[in-house]
Amino acid sequence: MGLIGREREISAIGALIGGVPHRGGALVIRGATGSGKSALLREAVGSARTSGLRVLEVGEATRSREAGYEAGCTEGRLPLPLSGLRRLLEPVAEPSHELFGEQRAPEPAPHAAAGTFWDPSTGVAALRLLNRAAAPRPILVAVDDAQRLDRPTQEALAFIARRCDAEPIAVVIAVDEDHQGALVSAGLPEVILDPLDDDAAHHVLAACAADLGTAAHERIARHAAGNPLALVELAAARRQAHRRPESAGAPASLPLTARLTAAFGAGLADLPQSVRDAVLVAAVYEEDGLPEILAAGSVLAGRPVTVDDLEVPGLSRLIGFDGVRLRFRHPLVRYAVLHSEPADRRRAAHAALADVLQEEPRQRLWHRAQAVTGTDEELADRLESGCTKSLRLGPVVEAVRVLERAAELSADSGGRGRRLLLACEQAFGLGRVEWAEYLLGETAGTALSDADRARRQWLRDTVGDQGTGRRDRVLGLCDDAERVYAAGDRDLALNLLLGAALLCWWSESGPAARVRSSAHVLAGTGADPRRIAAIALAEPVRGAAAVTELLAQAHFTDDGEELSLLGMAAHAVGDLPRAVDLFCRAEPRLREQGLLGVLSQVMAMRTADRLLLGEWRQATQAAEESRRLAERGGRPRWAGSAMSTDALAHALRGQWEDALRLADTAELAPRATAAPARLARGVALTNAGRHAEAYEVLRSLFEPAGTGHRLRTSLGGLMFYADAAERSGHLCEARRTVAALERTALTTTSPLLHVQVRYARAVLADHADAESRYLDALATDLSRWPLVRAKLELAYGSWLRRRRRAAEARVPLNSSLVTLDLIGAAPWAEQARSELRAAGERGAANGPVAPDVLSEQDVEIALLAARGLSNREIGAQLHLSPRTIGSRLYRLFPKLGVSARSQLSATLDLLPDIERQDVHQGDRRETPAGHRMVSAG
């Protein structure tokens, strides 16, 4: 594996060595422990030898090879003066050279510390020796861990490095970033090794730990914080560890290699005991408040520990502090401290913290729980009862930690199993599948109640992502839901019902009617988001009317999970605008709580919905993150869904080759559903001009016998299916398919189905009915469906142009072109331009409206008008007359390519760098379906 992420530094080394023998020079490499200083030095040595240079080395490597070197640094002693320089020059010096006389320290000046005497004549002698040695063959002087060399050697090396420019000598020195000495103050050229960026870190992990998977890579990268040594060693430690997965509930459970513990805990053993006590307290505290750390450190040490006590040599390599906070220099320093201390010392530190955190009851309880051994049911009960508050006030990860510790303290098997299941449920929501699987596995052999056995089975289906519509599983979950609801466990009943509905959703083969029946049994739960989502997911087409009514009844909530469930319900029944609004409101709250597992689902569904609506700019920003979150969370089904969405995004833009490649990959994803990938493939083939192939692919979405048939997930492809049928000459077959869907539309209120059916009816109509159907479709409120509206206008304008009604055709074609350009739909925008030229339009628009042609006040007026404010109301807000507002809007409409206020909302959504919140941030009123919720974010 090469040095990833160090290209700039390697280039600097190459330039230095490449200049020899014509010129010499020096380079200092500075960096933290594990940053790759030694690796870069090895790169320099290898490059020098390849170029024919002679290499002289000194540092950690040569010390280890020459452990018996008499003048070296020995345990418990300072290195003898010039011992490092002598080791460096020994290969080129005669034993009789003046530098190799009797090896003893010269008499230092009275004020000099031991081992620090420096005589400039030594530098002169060393430089002369190097000059003579370099005459026949240029030399590289490679110095590793220079901070460990004796001070006279460092002074001599600085002297040489400053004076080698005119000689065939290159000097490369690796030194610790915090070192202060002659090599740093000499003003030599240097490179600073910053932490690797995220891309480079993941490249390192892909090279050294491809077998660990995305989720492990994310956690390793987070702990390593860009440190190359940490990346490689954490991967090795994780691979070798045969224990519980790393979790926030077990601070010392992050596996470290001995090398990492030694590297990041270097100097810990040399600290005074009271300082070491304070550092241990800081490690178990996980907060950075210095007063609390010093107070608890005093309890642990048995004597006062003050800030002055922390002013000791070597501590700055581990921590940094001011009068308020204490922080570890690197995340792994904390873990190195924990690994270096025995369990009884860690428990004592927790007890000390519990003693001083009198004003922090939650933290005090946590540290008390960490300080005890064995079981303690009273503490376990208190931890569990406080968990609800943790869920409400802080990140969910805290709740998992608390529940896991409560399970460990449980005195009876049943209580332990129940608490483990509750922790598993929360861990899964965090996207920590490995942790959830571990917790679920720990319930084996526990004496669970009937309700908890039902919970465990539900979690097995959910955590394992093994959902299928197998009849017995769906029926079993429904039976369990009704039983535990009758027993009074409302929350568990709703979770089980939702689990059954999800099994139906993923396969569309389960007994959905049974889920609906159970939802009626649970009618007492009213408009609970889980019940609404269950009805929608089980029967997304038939249940649309009931779900729409329940969504209207749902109480306003700020809870991320509840908003996600309501958005999922709207998504399932095809109310895409409402779904996007709800998902937008959910996202920031999910991020605040750390619910990345739920967030991956939300982003996947929202991205797919935005693509079908025409909000592509917003969709593409989330596509990659959606896939990454799903992979990181161990959710292959959602990862495959996100990849299909990414394929569709490429297809819609006309990047059909990339789209086909992504669709192929998505179809091979574990537990992937066929419909989304087939939709992407069909659109890609359409935009590639391969209409017959596109028709065959898209037809399978609407034929019950087809392998891709899943009605709800196929609906988004109906307009593309109609296009392919019309272009490939399959009108009769496609009309039969659409007629069947028209009959289905009579039984449902699904907005997606109705919008798509109207489009398909118009495109596939015969000449006699076509115009009335186009006008009927365009009369629908499509302000939140700009892609559908633009494609309808394009199809209608093309139809008019073919009827030789060119003047009429130019109106919808121009409107279509503006929207398609704004969206970024290049294939259809080009079609619109071609049609306009054929209709006699000269100088058809060549691209989207640039937002910089609008002034800030133009944007403000347009946004307020899009909200439905009158000219008078806008004028009152902006202190302008209604007549001025009217005049400004009159000039704005042509710039935006709209002809009515009703079109402003969708058009402004498509303009880059224009955010609605800028005008009305903080307004969080709910609005009727079909209109944007201004808090959507």
C-alpha cells in the first residue's frame, strides 16, 4: 500500500532528492504520533537509493538495530552527547576521526544541563566529513525521531542542514510536531503532516481492511481522526478482536493494539500519580469540564489536585487544558489511558465522579452504575426509568448505553432480557446494526415474557433486514399486536403492527388485509404515526383515502421519528409533495438525535420523491449520503434502494451509460427490489433513443406476471412507460395497461396515480381525444409537480406542432423549456428546443435562468408572492406601494418563465441558491395538502 493522502509531501521529497547532485538542501517533516513521518522518511530513503545516492541513517530504526551501541540512550539515562551524530557518521568516518575519540561528555558550562553542551566546531568537523564522503557519490542524511536525539546532535544536524545547499548532500529530518529545539528554530524548509481527509482515510481502509465493511470503516475513521497509524492498527485490532462490538456503552471496549496503546499513551506511566489520577478521571468522564475533573481527581488521589499539578513535563503530549476545559490531543489518547489502567482503577474513577457531580443527577447515576460490580436491581430500575428522559433530552445513543448497563445490573433474567431488547431497538434506530445484533444475541437464554418474546421476533425481522411477506410472519405479528394491545402495551402493539406492514410493503405478497384488520382493532391509538404508516404501507393504493384523512388528523409534532413515519405514510400512498415536506422537517431532528438508521430511510424516500416531482437539485445533494448512511448502518435493502435512486437521477439527466451501470449494480444488491432499478434502466434506455428496449423493461413494471411488478413502486414509471410505448409503436398494449390503472384510480385518492394516469391517457390518446385529455391533465394543479407539468407541456406542444398549429404550440413548448432547463432535464430540454425550431421559433432559450439576473428584492418579492400574499400585503412588508409590487412582478414573470402566481412556488424551488427560509424563517404553520410547509427546511 502506497502512502495515500501524502502526495504533496512525497512531491517535496522527490524535488529535494532529484536536485542532487546539482544542489543540496534540507527538509524537516513534522507531525503527530502516527502521522506517517517515518513512512515518508522510508519513501525518501527508497527514492535516494533508486537515484544512486548513499544513505546515512540515524533514529529509531538504527537504535533498534544497534541496541548494544555503547554511546546510545540507555534505560533511565540521558543519551551521551553526540551519540546520535556518531551513529550517523560511523559508516563514512575512520575510527581515528576527531568525532570518534574517547566517548565521554565534555565539561559543560556551569549553567548547562546534562547532555546539552554544544561546540560549533563539532558541526564544522561533521560537515567537512560529509563533504569529503559525498565527493564520489551524493549523500542523503535521513534522521528519524529527531526529538529523541541528544541536544548536541540536534544542534550539529541543524548546523549541517543550514549549510548543505551548495553540496551534493540532502538532509531529511522527521521530528515530532510539538518538539522545540534547534531543528525547529533553524528556519529549515518543512512540511507539516496534517490529518488525512475523509477521502484519503477511506482509501487507506479500503486498501488495508476491505473485509471489514462500510460500517466498520466509518467507526474506525471517526476514532482515527485522520491518523494513518490509527487507521491501520484499529483495523487490525478490530479484525483480531473476538468480543462484543465497540459501543458507546463500554468506554474501554474499543480494541487497541499494543502499538496503539504505547503510541498514544506514551509518557503516561512517567506522570506523578495524582496527575495520572486526574487523566484517568478525564478519560472515564467523557466531558471536558476541568473543575469537575480536578475535583474528582482529588477524590481519587486522596489529596487536592490543582491546575498547577498539571504543569508537568510530558503531559502536553496527552492533553491540552485551559482554565475551563481539558481535552485529549487525539481521541485515541483517551482509549489508550483506559486500556492502560486496570478495571478497579476505572471503577474508582467513576465512583469519584459520582461523588462530585451532585448537581447532575443523570450523570451521577451513570457513574454510580459504572462504579459497581455484580448486580444491583435498584440501580437498574433507576437507569431504566431515567431512559425516557434521555430519549427526550439527549441523543438516543445515551439511552442505549443506559439500557445496556441496566441489563448488566439486572438481578433477574427476564428483566435483563427486556432491557436488552429495548436497547436493541434504540441501537437499530441509530443505524448501529452490529451493536443491535449483539444486544439481540445477548437475549438468548433469558426468561422472556410473552410480550418480550413477540418483541424479540419483531426485532429479529427488523434488525436482520430479512423482511418478506411470508404469510405466517405477517399473521404472527398481527396476532401478537392484538394480544399485547389487549394486555395494555400500546407501544409494543403499534411497533408489531408496523413491522407486519413493512413485511407487506417490501414484497406486496403478504396478507395486507389482515394488517388493516389489526389496525382497526388498534383504533384506540387514533392518529398515532405508527398506525397511519402501517395502514399506508400494507395497502398503499386501497388505503390512500383513509391515510389522507388520518394525516390531516395527526397532531403537529417535532419528533423526528414521528415525522418520518408520517412522511413514510404520505410516500406510500403517493402524496409526494406532503411526503417531501414531512421528510424535510424530520431530517434535522433525526440528525440532532443521531438516528442515522432512520435518516437513511428518510433520505432514500425523499430523494426518490423529489426526482419524480422535479426537485432535482435538492435530490442529488442527498443521493450519495443516503446510500452511504444505509451501507454504514448495515441496511443492504435501503442501500440498494438508494443506488437505484442514484441510477434514476443519472438517467433523468441523460447520463444513460452511468445510469445503466448503476442500475445493474443496484439489481445485484442484497435483498434489492427490482422495480426501482428497472425504472432507472427504462428511463436511461429512453434517453439513449432505444425506445423498443425501454418499452420492454418498463412494461414489466405493470404486468402482474412481470418480475418487476410492484404496483405502488411502479407508479412513478407510468409516464415514462407511456413515452416509450408511444415512441416504439406499442399504443394498443399500453392503452390496455392504462385503462386498468384508470379503473384502479377510481378506488383511490393516490395523487401519484392520478397525476401519472392523466399524463399517460393524454400521451397515448388517439387524435380525436388527445387535445381534451392534454387540457384536462394541464388543468390539474401541478405546481408541486414541475417535471410532470413540463413533460405534459412538451408532449402537448409537440402534438400541436404536428397538427400544424405552430403558433399555439410555441406557448406550451416555451413554458416547458424554461422548467426543463431549470430542473436540469437536458434530454427533454433539447427535445423542446427542437420542437420550437420546428414550430418556427427563432433563438430558443439556451439554458436555465441564472439567479444572478434577479436582484435580492426580486427574489424576496417572488418568494412572498409564492406564499400567496397579495400585492398590498407584500408592499406592507417591504415598505413599497402595491403598484410597485405589481410592476416588479410583471417584469419578473418572463425572467422566471411563468405566467401566473401559481407557478412561482415550483419554479423558485428549482433555482439554485434560493432558499425559502431566507424570507420566512421560523414560520412553522401546517398548511393544507398540496402546498409547501414552510418549515420543510
